[in-house]
Amino acid sequence: MKRAPAAKTAAARTTAAKTAAARTAAAKTAAAKATAAESTAAEAAPDETTGSATVQDAQPAPEAPATPEAAAPATPTVKPPAKKPASPRKPVQRKPAAASATTGASTPAAPKAAPRTPSKPRTPARRPAQRPAPASVVRDLDPNRISLSISGLTKKFGSTTAVAGIDIDVPQGSFYGIVGPNGAGKTTTLSMATGLLRPGGGSITVFGHDVWRDPAAAKRLIGVLPDRLRLFDRLTGRQLLHYSGTLRGLDSATVRQRADDLTVAFGLEDAINRLVSDYSVGMTKKIALASSMIHSPRILVLDEPFESVDPVSAANVVEILERYVAGGGTVVLSSHSMDMIQRVCDRVAIIVEGRVLSKGTVDEVREGGTLEERFIELAGGRKSAEGMEWLLSSSD
């Protein structure tokens, strides 16, 4: 009677062992099913590079009881994970090399690009060939007939010597150009030659009349366009021309006729009745030049007449001056335009630091080259721009 509980205890142990074995077997079975589901989903899913949908990982199923006694405490049986419908595969563009490496198929290798030859260094651009010097203007002039004679002219401003003994003879009927760098003494020389500035020494004659001993007779023959214009700019253009002609002793009818002609010649029709103070710099230069010509002088002395004048107006002015010279007049002008000087002038003088370094016909002065090259040579050559590295770096 006392052995019965022991037998029951042994039977219970046997049952527990069977239950544990059943649970282990069930776990192995669930793990095998999950592995099979994953492999099936991996085979059905597209390649990772195509970006298709992936199958969710299957969760391992809990252990199932092998016997009815263990069924109560066990968790519910896990159903195999449902497969998601595979999305349509997208065509994958594979490189030939990758395809052959993956599939092992013998695909023809892509032709290799030809080796790139190193580019040759760029040849520096050649400088444009120098333009030949334009043919100089030749006028048959009598060297003994002098319209303007400057001899030993000097001028000092304090301790600064502006003009240091200039000698120039301008033949009658010539187109005479005076060139030089800034501060060379061109404006000072022309101002003394026209009676606007008293010289320190030397003599100046206009058609034989001394500018400073007989100023009235000399200035009657001169038309002047000074460098620094001082005009009665509260007058209209027409009034200024009338005033200039009246001062020169012309009657009203003659002044009106010449004023109309000059207005058309210089293209001032639209501005002739406006105040000179409203003129642009170029228009002011043109009305001043017209005022200097209204009394028909025998010599015109013009200081920078083409400064601030547009090319069209400058061409018209040159044509007017050439007609004036062809009619027997004489023009003396200063300018920084070497090309214009050698195109229209028959004689030229180069002034540097108050001295005449070269003068004569244009061909004699430029010595087979261009007037600009000769000017640069006599003026000391081009200056180097070393030490300006700071200009190449921009500042924030």
C-alpha cells in the first residue's frame, strides 16, 4: 500500500520528461518552418539592387504541447507567416563585367577606350602685326613764309620751369601738331603764343606782329580755343556766336549768316537756342570752336580741340579744318591722339619737359616708324607696373 505513491511519482516524472521532449521537438519544428519560409521568401523576392519589397522575417513559433496534458498551459499555435505579393520586377541594367562575374556567362568585353594623349601646351597668341604707318600729309609750303614764330620762349612758375627755350616756326598754310606728355608745357606754350599768358622770356610774332608789343594787330589775326574754356554760359549758343562776332567788329547781317553756317557745320541745330550752361562737354567744345572761327582768322590755335568730342563730330571738325587750311589758313593744335596727328598734320613738334626734342615734317619726326613709337621713345619709354600685386587680390 505504501509503494503506490512512489509508482505515481515515477509515472509523473516520466510524463514530464516526455512533455519536455515534445516541447523541444516542437521548437525545432517551428524553427525549421521559419527557416524554410525565409528561404522561400528570399527566392521569391527580387534582387536588392532593384529596390523591390522584402519579406518580413518570420518569428519563431512557441513550443506546442505534445500531449493533451500539456495543451492547456501552452501558447496558441503560430501560423506560418503570410507572404507578401511580390512587386513586379524592374529591368536591371547590369554592367557587362558584373553580369559575367555573377552568371559566369561569357559576354564579350567592352572595347577599351583609346588612351588619352596628353594635350599639347597652348601656343601663346601672336601679337597682331604692327600696322604700317599711314602715309603722311605733304603740302607744298614756302618755308620763308611764316605765320607763327616762337623763339627762345621760357616760363617759370616759382622754382618750376614749365617752358625752357622753345623755338618753333609754323609755315603759312600748314597743319601743325604739337604733342607731348602731360605737364610737358604744351598748354603754357600755346597760352603765351596767343597773348593769354605773359612769357618769362623770348619773342612771339604772328604774321610779323609781335604778340606783346602789338597785341591788337596780332590778336585780330588769331582764333583761339583755350584749354580751360571760359565762356559766357548764361547766353544761348546763338547769342554767344553773335557776341563773339560783334566783338571782332562784324556787322549783324554778317554775324547772322556766319552763325547759321557754323551751326550747321558743327551739328548744333537742335541746341543753338539753349543756354550754353546746359550743353555737354563735347557740345561746349564745338560752340567754343565755332566762336573762334566766326571772324575768319588767318591762324587758328587750338588746345586739345578733340577732347570729349565724339568720333562723328571729330571727323566733321577735321573736315572743316582741312577745308580751312586748303583755303590758305593755318592751324596749330595740341593733341594726345597720335593717330589723328599723323593723319591730318603735315608738320609736328614733340615737347618733353618744356623742350622741343624733335620737329619737322611727320616723316622726319617719326623716322620710318609710327609717331606713337617715336613719341614714347623720346618721352622716356613705358613705365613698368611692378609692385602692384595688391591690386590683383580682391578685398571683401
